[in-house]
Amino acid sequence: MSRKKIVYFICTGNSCRSQMAEGFARHYGSDIIEVYSGGVEAHGVNPRAIAVMAEKGIDISRHESKLIDEAVLFKSDYVITLCGDARDKCPVLPPSVKSIHWGLEDPAKATGTEDEIMGKFRKVRDEIEDMVKKLLGEIRERVIK
């Protein structure tokens, strides 16, 4: 088998969406990909993101919020931005890197009761899970061909 593909998830603060995407990608795709996440800024991993991922049986409590690492970025096969801010601030990538944008709502900006806020986190989590599974399916198809 060829080397594992490198997938890099990027968001503004590397606290919610990119952390959940990294968790799902490691859970479902560790056989075919190396996974990283980073942010334009580092805000710390959001406790609500940790909680909603735990509901799915995925522990991201030991993840660290990190700034974008250009060494990893430029050797990645796929760079996925999860918000407009990250897409706009991401350095120009070499042509060998497939750039994908998933414009997802920021659950950390949700307002309302705790139940309403957690509902938003669950909605975004489930969207990310579906998108990660789809991405992994496409990567697996390319590896098989």
C-alpha cells in the first residue's frame, strides 16, 4: 500500500470544529490517513466539543489547540478549512495540495440555554462526522484505483 495520505483540518481557533474533525478522522480513517489540525489562533479545546464527541465514544480531551504548522501544511495531501476566516487566512498552498472548504457554523458562538447551545454543538458535530466519512470514502476510492 502507498503511504498514508496527510489530512490537515484548519479553523480559526482550533478549538471546536477542527478538533471534532480530527477526532472523527482519526477514529474512522487511521488506517489510511495521518490527521492534523491547527488554527489561525490557538484558543484551547472547547469543553462542549469534548462533551459532544464523548457522546459518540470519541475522546478528544487530550487534544491540544495548536497554531497552523506550515511544515505539516505544505506536505499535506488535503487541507480542509472549516470556516471562512481560516480559508481567507490560510497561506497559499502548493498545487500538490488539494484544498477543500467546509463552511460550517461556529457552535462556540451559539447563544441560548445550555440545552440549545449543546444542540448546536451536536448539529455541527453530526455534519462534520458525515463530511469526514464522505472524505474518507473518496480517499479510499483513490487508494484502491
